[in-house]
Amino acid sequence: MNATKDHIGNNKNTRRRATSKITSAIGQVRSLASKTKDIKRNTERQAEICTHSTASNGFLRCRFLPKQVEMPTVQDCREMTETQRDFYRSLSEMSQQYRIEPMQTKYFHFPYNIALAVWDIKTKMKTTNEDWTAFKLIRSNKKIHFAKEETFYVGTTLYFIPIVPLFNMLKNKNCKKNAQLLLSVFCYLYHIADVPYYRQQNSYLYWIYEMHEEWMEEDETGEDSQNYWREFRMSKSIGDIMEGKIFNIKNLDFFEQRLNGFKIRNEFDKDCYKVASEAFAIYSEYPKTTIFCNKPSSEEDPYSDDDINKAIGMEKYISFVADTTGCLYNNIEDSINAEFNEYGSMEEPTIYTPIKGTAINKADFDFEKRFFAMMENLHKVLT
């Protein structure tokens, strides 16, 4: 599997666990007791029951308690006032910048006044030929304001970096220098870029591996069961060994030294040196930046109609993985694609620029552009 070719959303069949037959929880219908058969029907009519002559007046005499209404606290009122103040200030700046006359909605009750104002500005933005979807009402530093939204397109690629190839390189004397150089790259991805590691329980792929292992335990009669179990054991043992090596921060300390002392003898050396140089340059210019620095957050858009839970999280398509070949990974990839087909969108690096009545500079995605390109080149080296 090539990370640059594995596209999210392919309709592939996934392994599904066999389910046992569901039995009904409803008991059988029992026959009536025998002595009820001998009971004869009473032919005498029941006495007629009539409402009291004053029943209609009784309803009018009833007194109903009023519906209890929760009164807003002083804190609620203060937050409501601050929210409206921030909103209309930002609305004024946005109207000024795009030369739009907003509807007067201040006299309506909260929050209808804000909803009506958003609907109005959304409609009038069409006259300026601006795409409304590029704007968001976000909350930052406990204040809400309009902002322009710009997103870095990552495509439908699984950015999975395999561990097993590097493990095999470390055991090969002819590739020892290459492996040490790439070990520094892995250390950067692990410690600085914060790429999830599949052997950590809070990672998405850890759960995927666990799920497939449970399926294998329930179905051990498969033709490739021995291969699956062998790959499972390798993914765990090699994954734990390599995490220990990557965790060693000395690999990051020796990054520049290894890069300067590396000698290029063939095309493979050239590719390793190129990707290591790219990683080191990113690390030097962005020493504390993680790949999730511009991850979109649901808290940033309190009035959005989109459900952020329906989006594919960035941590799901960026990760270390055991390997990107073999039967085990093919099944994992199929299940991931099947799951991703259930989502309506995917999270991508996003920058929100506040609208303050002045010209807005284009968002700077220099880090993301270089990082994802480096990830693709790294995967090509390892496969």
C-alpha cells in the first residue's frame, strides 16, 4: 500500500464478526385455566353511568398552577449581554468591510436576534460574490466574532508511516546509516509533530487493531488465520521495540550530526537524505509545532449547523502503523474505508482570521504544505 495512493472512502467489503441467532424474548402464549370455560355469560346489562349535572362547571372552578419558568441568573444575564455586544461589534466590522447594510435586529430577544442577523448577512453576502461557507462565527478568548475560514486540502490520503520497514533496516548492516538517519526523523514525528503511535491506547489505530484481533479470536477457522496471528504478534512486539527506540530523545539531539555525516552512494541513500533534510528543515523552523496546531475544533464555531462528530478526525488518518503490506493491513484498510464512508466530511488544518474591517491576508499553511509532502516522501522510502 502506498500512502499517496490509498484513498479514503473506497467501498470495500470488511470482515464482520459472525453473530449468533437472536432468540425472541417473548414467552409462549398459555391456554386459559379450565374452570374459566364453565363460566356463563351474564346477560344482565350494567347500570348506566352519567356525569353529574354540574361537571361542566367543575372544570371552570379548577385553578391550575402557572408553568414554572427558570429565571436567568446574574451571571447568565451578564454573559448574554457580553455575547450580544461582541456579536454586533463584529457584525458592524464585517458589514463595513464588505459594504453591506445589515438588518436592525437588536430589538428582538436573544438568541433570535443573533440568528436573524446571521441569516440576513448570509443572504446579503451573495451580492458581494463571497462564498458564505468561507466565513464562521467563532468563539475565542471567551468572545465571539466573525472570521474568515481557510482550509488546507489534504486529499483522501491515509498518512500512515510503517514501523516494520525501519525495524528491518536496523538489522541490515548495509542500511545501518540510513536507519539511524530515519530514526531521527521518526523521533521528530513522535516527540515534536505529535503523530499518534498505534501501540498507545489513546490512538485510533490501537482500537482498530484490537477490534480485528477480537474478530480473529471468534473466527480461527479462516484460511489465512496463521498469517494473521503471525502479523498480529509482529505488530505488537516490533511496535513496542521501535517505540522504545523512537522515544529516546537522543535521536533528535543527533539529528543534525547524522545528517551532516551521511554519505550518498546510491539512489536509496539519496532518497533517505532528501526526506531527512526536509524533516530537519521543518523541525528547525517550527521546533514546537505539532501537526494538530490548526486542527478545527467544535468550540470554535458555537452557531454552526455542522456536526463536528460527523467529520473524520485528523488523528484517524495521520498515524504510525505496524506495516502497510500483508493480509492484516489489507483488512484494517478495508474496515477504515468502510467506517470513513459513514462520515460526511473530514477534518483538515484550518485557520480562522478575525474580520476587523481591514484587508485579510491569505492564511499561511507553509508548515502543513511542507509536512504532508515530507510524509509522502517518507512513505515512499519505506515501501
